[in-house]
Amino acid sequence: MTTTTTRRSTGCRGSPRRPMSSGDALSPDAVINLEFGDPTMYEAFWREAGERAAAVIPGWWGMSYFSNAGGLCWYLEPELEREVRRVHRLVGNAMADGYHLVVGTGTTQLFQAAMYALAPTSTDRPVGVVSPAPYYSTDLLLSGYYRWAGDANAFHGDHGGENIELVVSPNNPDGAIREAVLSSDSGKGKAIHDLVYYWPQYTPITSPAAHDIMLFTMSKLSGHGGTRLGWALVKDSDVAKKMVYFVYGSTIGVSKDSQLRAAKILGVVSDAYEPGPGDGTQLRLFDFARRRTGERWRALHAAVAATGTFSLPDEITGYCNFTKQTVAAYPAFAWLRCYKDGVEDCAEFLRGHGIVARGGEQFGGDARCVRVNMMDRDAVFNVLIQRLSSIT
């Protein structure tokens, strides 16, 4: 793999502002909010897909809490499990065979479930959870078992070196490819691999990941953030059972309606890449998303180069086993640094130009950096490029 890391936090500062909808008009002086990772860029694809991606739910369906009472993840719908494993085999980004599948209400819940499963219960102090800066902070870890401890590079360890490291790759906010920083040779270091952006529209797929715990989500794969569904591939059955117990204790499973819709969406994604009656004529999600993200990153690089005020991380390229070619990485967020004299807070500076972005200090980084969502609708992204280009 090749990219940078940080990501998911359980810590949003305040409530999200209401984003524009497809019916909203964007006035010339409108403030554009690119602070959050709303993946509405994908809406155009699914509108074109139309009824092929529609899920019809009869009123009598899915009324029980249970899907498979004897299964490890007893609320997991068989159709969703089948499609999740299928899409991973298709893309080759993770080893799904031989792993237990645990479903959660997005990866935020699964991250909490994984920490619950890994944290020791025989201690009077919570174990430290760390991630290398810049990271997507986790300051809402409300548990007596674990606590957010900040930058992994500065972590000296509690409990005789015991820790949980969150490895986000590609990273949020900067798109970097990461490996674990802290050694687990002693058996005391434990890692959760957040791979929600390890899909071919964002980064080269260099090999199938095979870590102990791997997190994925519909919002980053297909853009369906509102479906609120993620999954974990878990190697150890005892860890998987504890994660299921956490999901049971917090939400008594996961919506079957969401699982059915996710299974339908994933089926449409995979069908388009496999031989069949419509071979060669169906819309292909990863192709669409790579074209769109590539166009956006080229436009952003051009705008940044023209102003001389900002910089972006170096572009990452690599051979992608899915596309069978050498490709560039197109992260879902831009990690933008401001070099303008007198500007110490880039987020505040951009706010003066009608652009809302999340400041770098919220990721344990420099306030002269901001994270900008690259996945909003075309109208919003076009305004971003126009405004950045006008800054000198």
C-alpha cells in the first residue's frame, strides 16, 4: 500500500451544519462547508444507476432481532455477508476468507467495539489509544477501559507498554499510507486497522490486507453515508464475539433494512465487474469514482500551483492490482497547508473567503493546515476551486 494515515475520530467539535441538498441553489456569496466528509459526489452515479440499485422491503420482512441465532454475529443478514466477501474478493483489498464478519452502525461503532474487545479489564486505569499525528482525534472515548492518548510517536506506554494503536491507511486527513508505529513484538501492543479508504478510487490496491482487525464502511466505498453501516473483518473469534457483544449492548444489533440496502448496493457494484448478460454496458462505480476524483485532484493541484499560497502533500503513485496499471492516489480529503505571510490559522483565513474547513490542530497537527472534503457535489467543489484560485 502507499498513502498517509489518520482518520476517524469519535470527536466532532459541535454539530454538523446542514449541507446543501441537490435541490439547493448555490448563491455566489454562499459559504461552502467542506469541514465534514459527506460523500455526496456519488449521488450522480446512483441517480444514473436508477432502479437497478433500488431495494424493496416488504412490510413483513426482517421483524425479528435475529438473522442467524446460531451464528457468531447473530444479527448479520446472510445476503450482506455474501456481498461483503464478494466485493473484497473482486477488489483484492482485504483477505475476507477465514475472517469473522462483524457488522456495526458505521465504523465509529465498530471502532468502539474493537477497543472494548482489546482493552484489558483487569486494570484500574484505562489503556491508551494512540495514532500518529495528524490523526482523526478520538476525544469522545467514554469508557473506563480505554482513553485517547494522542500521538503514537510520542506515546511511552502505560501498563508496562500495553496500548491500542489505530492505524488508518489511507490516512485521514492527509491520505498517507501507514503501518503500525508501535511494536507488538511483546504481545502487549494491539492494533485496529481502519481501511475505509483502501478502495481503488482513492489509492492503488497493492496487496490484500490481512490484519487482525480491519474496518470498512459503505460511506467510503459507495457514498452511502446515510445508510450507517460498516463492517469489521476479525481474525480471532473471541475478539469478534466481544465486538458483537458491544454492538448488542449499545444498539441490539444493526438495522436489517440498512443491511438489505447495503447488500443490494454492493451487489450492483460487483455485478458490473463480473461477466454477465450486461457485460460491458453496466455502470462501474470504481471507474466513475476514479475519473471524478482524478479530475478534482488535477483541478485542485492547478489552483494551488497558480496561487503560490498553498501546498499539498506529494502525490503517491503505485501499481494497482485491481486496475492492472500504475495509478495515482486520489484521497477523499485534501490536506492543505497555507504559506501566506501573517497567516497562522488557515481555517480562519479560508473562512474569510467563504470556505469552511477543519483546522489542522484538531488532528494533532499545525493550525496552518486544514482538511478539505473532496467528495462534495460538483457545484460546491467548483466554487472551492474558483475561490482558492482567487487567493494570492
